[in-house]
Amino acid sequence: MAAKMLMLIGALLLLVGALWYFFPGALSWFGRLPGDIRYQSGNVTVFFPIVSLLIVSLLLNLLFRIFGGFK
């Protein structure tokens, strides 16, 4: 079970890395959605991608539920 989960996580990281490398604009939405908090003042930037991380969490949850059903 753990080996399959690690392989799935590795495949997802490979896919995200390939998207980021070949299509740099494919992930440009991350951190720019309404609800993501960004504060800039002088040399200080504070960034909380709340909504972006919620969407990523929902997508990962769906993937784990889909692939977890093939036990």
C-alpha cells in the first residue's frame, strides 16, 4: 500500500515538473486566485495561497479516492 502511494506521489510530482518545465504558464494560476493573500511592503512579502492549496487538496483527494478504489 505504501509503495503504491509513493509511486503515485512520484508520478504526480513528475507530471507537475514536466508541466512547469514545458509549459511555464500552465501553473500561473497558483497563488493568483481570489482568496489567496499576498502582502507586500518594502522588502517584505507575505504570501498565503489559501484557495490555491484548497483546490490542490481537493484534486489530490479525488485522485487518491479514485486510485484507492482499485485495491
